[in-house]
Amino acid sequence: MELAIILTFVIGYLVIAFEHPLKINKAATALLTGILCWTIYILHQSDKELVSHQLVEHLGEISGILFFLLGAMTLVELIDAHDGFQVITDRIKTQSTVKLIWIIGLITFFLSAALDNLTTTIVMVSLLRKILADRDQRLLFAGITIIAANAGGAWSPIGDVTTTMLWIGGQVTTVNIITGVFLPSVACLLLPLLYLSFRVRGEFEMPTADESETTTTESERNFVFLLGIAIFIFVPIFKTVTHLPPFMAMLFGLGVMWVVTELLHRKKDEADKGALSVVYALRKIDTPSILFFLGILISISALQSTGQLAEVAQWLTANVGSDTIIIIALGLLSAVVDNVPLVAAAQGMYSLQQYPTDSYFWEFLAYATGTGGSSLVIGSAAGVAAMGMEKIDFFWYVRKITFLALLGYFAGAMVYVAQYSLTHVGP
């Protein structure tokens, strides 16, 4: 059974990677892969109720991610429909591609720590559409956004789901994760930016604005943009105060935006109001990307439920021994399978008695699993979101971005190890 599930996952993974030559949409492949993995699992299990219960438990977590994604994408579409991103684009005066790379990279890095890497990626990729007319340039910037969002999320308790898991589980505390992982995360971003600074030349061209399509006033644009940003900032605050999942805050914010925009445009003609409504934004969001996300997460949850991810962790412990090498390997493995079940497996395998709170193991694990997924486009939530929004080809990403992501990943890892040896961060 285990072999059949692994083969199904690997074949599905390869079909997703070869999406363009095969001309099969990755969402269809991901859905088939996920359902086949669970079908194989339940057919080889005598306790059908146990498998169904496991699936329902995983769907509870997965649906939270999907509803969060749905709400965030709808809000971004609504801001875009109101030309809200013009608030930012009007303030970008430089035409230098290198300067823009640094601006986008640093904004994404710090915004990801304040919001989270998934939300930040959705916002920044939407913003790039307003800044860059050339698709090739936009794809390069989307790749930098993925690296920067994952690096920025790794050092914040609310910036990446894996860091949040370790924070809630008591493996790390707020002050120590920030002080311990901040510099490695900075190195993870700075090395790719420095490399590109010597490789990229010239200027970029902004898309031509079509003034005839603008149906909003400046005050409406500013108001919707600021309200949208306030909702995104509200999400981690709501989560911290109520301890409810982030998707609840996102859907609450969507409801607020829905009511506000209905009132804002209530006096306009239906023709003008239609394109500025939440209903219209819901029609425009990329539903195939959400289904792709669903398929990928269901596939990985099958590997987790059958215990294969835990077996990988056990094998690493038995055959490698070195915590540093194990954590670096887990970080790279998170580019192939989702980092959430990997961290969950590590939390189940290694106790706080073995590795106390804020120890080397947990802090370094937060960095590695938070940033290692950047090396493949489907290795992180940020990458999957950007892939869906910009139709990024798997092998294009491998050719153009993987080296940059690995350069930053290993640079940050070396910084963390050196920092720990010099300052003895943690017990």
C-alpha cells in the first residue's frame, strides 16, 4: 500500500511538473492524485471509519487554508477593481530594474512578518501586475517575492504557518524566535538580491493605464486600499486575541468589505457598480489555483496519515545523527512535500525534554522549513499561490529561481549555525 501511494504521488508530481508539454492543467492532476492516494489507503485498510475520520480531520485544516486563500484573493481583486494599488504605483519613481528588485524584496520581507507569507505573496504579485508590463520581468519578480515572503515569515511567530505551529506548541517563544532567526532570514534574502544586482540590467516599463476604464474617484481608491490593508493587518491580531483560525478573521474582513463597498456604491448605476462588487470579484478569482491547492494538500495528508513522513524523520535520525544535517535535509524536503506535516511529524517525534523550548533544534527547524520550500515553486504556500496567479511553469522556476533560493537558504543556514556557536542562542 505504501509503495502504491508513493508511486501515485510521484507520478502526479511529475505530471504537474510537465504541465506545459503535456497540456494537462495542474489542478486536474493534483485533484486526481490526492483522491487516488486516499482511495488506495482506504481500500487497503480494514478500519474504514478510521481512514474517513483521518480524512475529515485533514480536511478541517485544509479547508481553513482554502477559505483563507479565497478571502485574501477576493479582497485583492476588489482592491484592484477600485484601482487601489495606484496608491503605491504612483509613488514608485524609479525606472531601474535593480532598484525595484530591492524595493519589492524588502517590502515583501517585512510585510510577510507582519501579515504572513501567503497573504503577502497574493498582495505583492497583484501589485507587480500594476508595475511591470513585461511578463518575463514579472515572473522574475514573482520568484523574488516567493523567496522574500518565505524568508520574512520564518522569523515571525505569525509570519509562517510552521513557525506559528512551533510557537503554539511551545517549542519557540516570540522574542527568541525573532532574535534567533532574523539575521539568517535576512541573509536568505540578501544573497539572492545581491546576486541579481550584478546580473540584471536596464529599466522596466510600467503598463499603460487605461483612464477610460477608471470608474472610481481618488477618495474611493484610497479608502478601499486602506481598508483592505487594515483587514490584512487585522488577521494576525484577531488570531492572537481570539485563538480562532486565521480564515475566520479573513472571512470576517471580507464580510466587512462587502458591506462597506455596497454602501459606498449604492447610488451608482448597476453597470458601474457591478465591477466594483464583491460578487464580481468572486467571479474573477482564480478558482483552479484553489483546487490545485486542495489536491496538493490532500495528497500530502495521505502521506502523513500513512506515517510515511514520520518514517522519513526516523530514518534521518537513525542514519544521519547530526541535528544540523537533519534540519537542513528537512528544509530541502519541504520543497517536495508540504512543510506543515514535516514540522508536525518533528513535533511528534522530538519531545521538549529532548529539545527544550528555544533550543538550537527548534529555532533552526523554523528557519529551514520556512525557507527551504522556496527552492521549488510548489514547495510552499507562497509558491503555489504565485504559481496559480502568474501561471509560472515548474521548470522555468527551476531554471531561473531555484539557484537563487538555494543560495539564500544555505547562506541563512550558515549564518544561523555561526550565530549560535558565537552567542549560544538557546539552551
